[in-house]
Amino acid sequence: MVFTILSIILTLLLIVLLVIPMGNYMAVAFNEHPTKLDKIFYPVEKWIYKLGGIKNNTQTWKQYALSMLAANSFMILLVYLIFRFQGFLPLNPNHIAGMSPDFAFNTAISFMTNTNLQHYSGESGLSLLSQLIAIIYMMFVAPASALAVAIAFIRGLAGKRLGSFFIDLTRSITRVLLPIAFVTSFIFIALGVPQTMNTTMEAETLEGDVQTIATGPIGSFLSIKELGNNGGGYVGVNSAHPFENPNTLSNTLQIILMFLLPASIPITYGKIIGNKKQGKVLFISMAMIFLVFLSTSLYQEYQGNPAFTKMGLSAENGSMEGKEVRFGIVQSVLFAITTTATETGAVNTMHDTLTPISGMLTLSNMLLNTVYGGVGSGFINIMMYVLIAVFLSGLMVGRTPEFLGKKIEGKEMKLIAVTLLISPCLILTGTALALFTPLGNEGISNPGFHGLTQVLYEFTSSVNNNGSGFEGLGDATPFWNISTGVAMFIGRFFPLLTMLAVAGSLASKNIVPETAGTFKTDTSLFGGLFIGTVFIVGALTFFPVLVLGPIAEFLTW
């Protein structure tokens, strides 16, 4: 027990040590002016710019948003066609047929929105070509798109030019994602993760039978899966499979990669705006929420399952249902809270088997989408709550709210209010639709409170681009494929567009001189106000449905 708790402390300390240099590195990587990094990466990037006809012209927020939306929509269409016709394409040694229209629609949107919700099993649903050309391709481009938007948003807050989407997209891949993924792929392979172009291998069982086991280029897949907060598994059971997560070291490395970019962006933000304390306040505030959720979940899992106790089974070792023995409770819970906090969606334990409070905490991570969140998109959601906190504080003291020397006025707050409402509208409407229509509720495997939580979790995971699920839900149907596909698309791109509009509006404003009455946003006081805003505005929005789901289940155990 002491050793496992110590492993958590060491893992989190290592993350803290990595995020500061990583955050500073990203600030340099996206610098508008020439840097030493250009000598390394620009010789490659200039050929990409030349082939794509990309010019180093700054864009307005509308041009930036249109470029992002058009590029991502085109790539969704491209990979949709690959999924539909994979049965006729090469690199398909297992002769896997093309996906149906609804499955291809859901999968293409899922991976291009950085959600990686999988209503199929990777080893039997996709050909090798689809895994390599479509899935891994989107695992780079999707997080790169959101990271690019986040950098443009930060520039807007700092009063700088937003830049060019295509240049930021290219730099996100060449300077951030690709180098780290390349190195960590070799580390995963050294830890025992397979890397082969063979899609199957045969093994003789103890009974003398021959068993066919799915395999493939999992090492290279795994690194970008976690680094880009993608989360989709090469095989159906994701990181619970020994090929995707063979031991505690690989489990720890996956947790570190999930945290690396989302936790570093606040540091990048502080450096770009010229106030490092701003970024550190946000980093510490989110860390406090994460630690509360983690410790509460660990406590609940170690209490065991009362249903098993009633059957005469000992709860001395806690609730091990749905968990891998090689990871135990601590590594399973740390992974579950991390994957939902960072909107990654990879799983090494079945979330459907978590105790009600732990299930609620993983769900709450996604509902809030502010405990670091996914690459880029999570930080933009964090800044939405920051601006709400600034606005509320201004109202309380009777002053026009100001942030980074810019006045927060009606135009910005209307955009923020619409952005704030889109997530609960999509989640709650989708949940209600599924519960009260025959096509939706036929997939619910658990009646009562837990069944409600299954449906709520599915739509929350879709809208907020996480991708994990309460896998007791029978979601491999046209209803779920289409409804969650639409939810993923709107939930991904609507907030990016509206918050880019906010950044564009603030970038065009004149700086207001700081006075003695200016509310400082780089203090512990503001950190507390930010946390309070997240829970008052964010958590209370979903409190009624949480009472009907996991809280009611907990109280009736």
C-alpha cells in the first residue's frame, strides 16, 4: 500500500518537473519571430509550406476559424471514404469488410474531433491500412488542430496577431507531437509493446490448441494515442490489454504522456502573455481539483463493493472488479482519473465497474472539462471559466471587468454564455432522447440509476471529446453512431469557433492602463475564485442529473 501511494507521488512529481520546460519550449516553438528551433525544423517545414501553398500571412479570427473548420471537415470526408472502402484497399490481410455508413460516419468524426469514441473493436473492425493511414493520421492532426487554435487564442489575449492556422498546425506536428511520439514509441517497444506489420500471431495454448492473437504496429500507435490525448485503442480493450500496456512502467509512461501537453499549456500561456504567474495560478488551481478527485476516488475504491460483501466476499482488498491484477486499485484509479481529467479516454480498467462515487468523479472530470482538459481545447475551456470569474468579480465590486488590460464587455460575455450552454444542452438533450426513445434505451444493459449514468456518460464523453465509456451500454447501433457523431462534431468545433471570436474581439481592443483598483488575476485569491466559479457555474449545471444517476446509486447501495 505504501509503495503504491509512493508511486503516485513520484509520478505526479515527475509530471510537475516536465511541464515547466515543456511549456517554455512550446512558447518558443510557436514564436512569431525567428528562433534557434527554426534551424532544426524549418528546412522540413518549408517543403510542407511549398507543397501546400501555405504563406506566412496572419489571419483574422474568421479566416483562422474557417481554415480550421474547412481543413478538419475535408479530413473527416477523406477518412470516411477510407473506412467505407477498406475492404477493397491494400494492407488488409484479414479481409476486413468496409464499415457501414453509420459506423464510418461515427468513427471519422470521433477521431478527427480528438474523441476516439470507439463503437467497434480495433483488431476486428479496421484493416491495417485504416489503422495506419486514417487512425494514426488523425491522431496527429486532431490534437494539432486544437493546439493551434489554443495558441492563436493566447496570442489574441496578449494583443498579438493570431497567426496562420496552417503554419500553427504544421508546427504543432513537426515541433511538438512528432518528435516526442517518435522517441516514446521506442521506449514503449523496449517495455514490451509489439511493433510489427503482421496483424496476427499464433500461440499454442496449455491444452495444445492454436490461438490466433491480434497484433500490429502498436508501439508507434500507443505513443501518439496518449501524447495527443486521443485515447482510442488499437485493440478493443484499450490499455487493459497486455500488448498496449504490459506493465507498471508502461502504465506510468502513459499517464505522464496524457498529462504532458495539457498541463504544460498554462505555462506556455504565462510565457506568451508575459506574466508567468498567471499560468502557474491556473496550473496549481487545476492540480488541486485533480488531487481532491483522485484521493476521493481512491478512498471509495478501497471501501469495496457492498454487493459483494452481502454475498460473503471480503472487501479487505477493496473493489477489484473490472481492474487488471497487474495494476491493482491505485494504478487503475490514477489512470481513470487522469484519462478523464485530460480528456484522453484511454482506459486500463472498465469504468462501468467503478464504485458509484468514482464513476461520478470520472464523469465530473468530463462535465467540467477544466481539470487540464484535452490538448488545446481543454485550455480554451479553462479560459472560458477564467473570463467568467473575471466578469463576476468585476460585477461584485462595481467595475467594468478587465483581463490582461482589456475590458470584458457584452459582446465577449454573450459569446462565452453561448459557449457555456452548448455542452449541457447537447449532453442533457441527448441523454433524454436516448432514455425516452426505443432506439436509444434498447442498448441500456442496467435498469435504474446505473442505466441513466451509462447514457449520461456516453453523451458527456462524446460532447467533451473524451471517448471512454461505460461499456455495458450497447452503443454499436445506428442510433448511437449518428447521435454521438453529431454531438462530437458540434461539441468540438462550436466552442473553438466562439472562443476564437472572443480572442479576436479582445485582440482588437486598446489596453487599459492598470490602476490600484485593477483586480489582479495572478494571485492565490483569483485561483480560489476560479475554482469556485468552476464548481458553482459548471458543477451545479449538472448536479440534478448526477443526483438521479451516480449519487442515487450510491445512496441505495
